[in-house]
Amino acid sequence: MSERPERMKRNGRPEDPVFSSGEKLFRRYTQSHYINGQFSNTGFSFNTPPSVNREKFSEPADVLFSEADEFANWGVLSFKVDDLTRTFPPEAPLYSFWPRHRPLEDNYAHSEVWCDRLPATGQYVKPSPSIRKLLRTMLSQRVIVEIAAAI
């Protein structure tokens, strides 16, 4: 059994709401989540805010860490904070997207991709099917494979 790296532990550190535009956001995936250059619905669902790890406090492999090794052979994709269009779609904004630091006790880098309607409600809002598809397509064009998935 692997031991969790110290950098991953929260140890009382507060949320850090400041993200630089070039900061990478890491997300684990399997080959079935990323098909023909596109995120699948299961690979980037918006039922709840999608989970990511932020580069400022994490290494790509941290999103695969599990004491039980349940993510062995998964891969890691990254995209930059700037790749999240702040308002979407660009020509007639209906939603805003941004990263939000949501540290967990055993994963300080844990963050989420948040969405809200325009005008803002102040709550997470699941975007419409067409907006989800557009955002997944846009992100698919910008992701970098940090660690290739073996399954």
C-alpha cells in the first residue's frame, strides 16, 4: 500500500481562490472517457461540478493516487484555467465557468469546475445539454495528455 505524499494533505491550509490564467488543471481519465479527440459524457459530466486538481499544489500523478490503487492504469489530462471560457457561449453568454478551490483533508489541491447562469445565481448550475457539448468540444481541442491511460 502506498503512502499519501505530504504535499497532498491539507494540514489546516485555507482555500486559495487565486488561480493564475496559465495554471494547469489535472483530471484523471480512461480511454473510454476520451474518444476520437472528444470528452465523453462520462469523462466530463456536469451533474455536479467536475473535479480537478490544481497545478499550484499538485503533480499530475496525484489525481491517480489511491491507497487502494483503484486508479492504476488510468491517465491524466490537463487544461489551463484560461481554457475555461469565463462566459459561454461567446456570442450570447448564458453561463459563466471558473475553477474553484475545494480542498479535501487528503487532497489539498482538489478543485472543481463551477458553472453559473447569467445573471448569476451564486450556486452551481448544471449547464444545458448544448452548452455541455460545446464546452467539452472546446476543452477537447486544448487538453494535453500528461499521463497516457492504459485502460
